[in-house]
Amino acid sequence: MRDISHGFGDIKRRVALSCKRKGRNPEDVVILAVSKTVDTARIREAYGLGLRDFGENKVQEFISKHEELGDLKGINWHITGHLQTNKVKYLPGKTHLIHSLDRMRLAGEIDRRMGLNGFMARVLIQVNVAREATKSGIYPEDVGDFLHDMGKFKNIKVKGLMTIAPDFDDPEQTRPIFRHLNKIFVDMGDKNIDNVHMKYLSMGMSKDFEVAIEEGANIIRIGRGIFGDRTYK
Ligand SMILES: *Cc1c(COP(=O)(O)O)cnc(C)c1O
């Protein structure tokens, strides 16, 4: 099993180098530890090393970890995977940020469930920049309309954008994709859309986070780089 302190140390060092190349402050980049399939003992270990942001893809798995780790102060839980509408009811009050809002019906359900429970959801809009058939996310040309429609939801705050780049052999190939999302991020931020605050740009994973940082990411989502290989994607 991978030594977490070694993995995390390596990621931090590489984040610092990428930031340096661009004159950015490493403290402005959140290292989100994607802990899907990772057991709670190992999550505790990562927390002990200073990690505070953890991402899960499956709601059931998230709920049980959230409960078991309820004693960890200041932990921020992120939902990074595709979110089924019928699972939203488990989330109010438990998530720091949902990265994967990708359709209106899901927004409606998030808004309704948060409202029922007196909570506010902070969300990112997932964008399918590379237009992959196998991935969720709205297309770049639809982001503007989608964001304008968010104004009607009282219990959702849009905090930025997220993308998953294609699984290229050479991470350099992700650059145009990350650059494109950053451009949308900046353009939309300039528009001052009601209920939309472009604060977070979530892009880059273990294989391609360095390119993502160079292209403006301020949340990188790292699974294997910290915890080692896992059994499901
Ligand atoms: C699994 C996953 C990650 C982490 O992937 P690694 O290659 O292990 O770093 C990041 N983002 C999402 C949406 C994921 O599903």
C-alpha cells in the first residue's frame, strides 16, 4: 500500500514547482484528496498529515464515511462524481462543495432538498470541454445560459466550474482543454451573473494536475497520487 505521507509530500512539492513556474502562490491551490475506495483509517491518516478536503464519488460510501469521521474538525467533504437525482436527499448539511452539477433537473432537486432542510448548497458546474460521449457535463457553448438559469434557485450558490480531461497518454495534451475552461471561467466571472461567483476552477487529477495549475486551476483533485492505486475508477 502506498505511503500516504510520501504521496502527499510528492504532490505538494510538485504543486509548488508548478506554481513557481507561473508565479502563483501554492496556498491558492486546494489539494483535494479524492478518497473513493479508501478506508476511513487511511483518511484519518491523511487528515493527520494536514489534508482537510476530501472528495467522494458515491453517495452511499460518502454518507458512511461522513458519519464515521464526524469527529474530525474542519474537514471539508466534496462530491466529485456523477450525482444521481435520487441521492440528493442524503446530502443537505454534509457537503462543502458539489463539483458535478451537470443538468437542470439535478439543480432543481438540489435546490428543493436544501430548502426543505434549511441549507445552502455550494456547487460547481461540470463542463464537458472535450465533448466526450462517456462523460457528463454541459457543453461550453451552453454554460452561459445554464448559469443565467441558476438565478432562480434560492438554495444554490454557484462557486465555479469543474472539468475532467480525457485520459491522454501525454498530459500536455490536456492543456488546450484546461485553457478553454479557464477562459470560460474568466468570461463568466466578468458577466456578474445573479447567484454566480466564479471562485473555484476545479481541474487536474494525478496525471495532469501540473498542466492544470499552469492553466489556472485552484482546486486539483488527487486520488492515486496520494493514496496509491485503487480497485475502481
Ligand atoms: C477518481 C477521480 C479523481 C482522482 O483521480 P486520480 O487519477 O486518482 O487522481 C478526480 N476527479 C474525479 C471526478 C474522479 O472521479
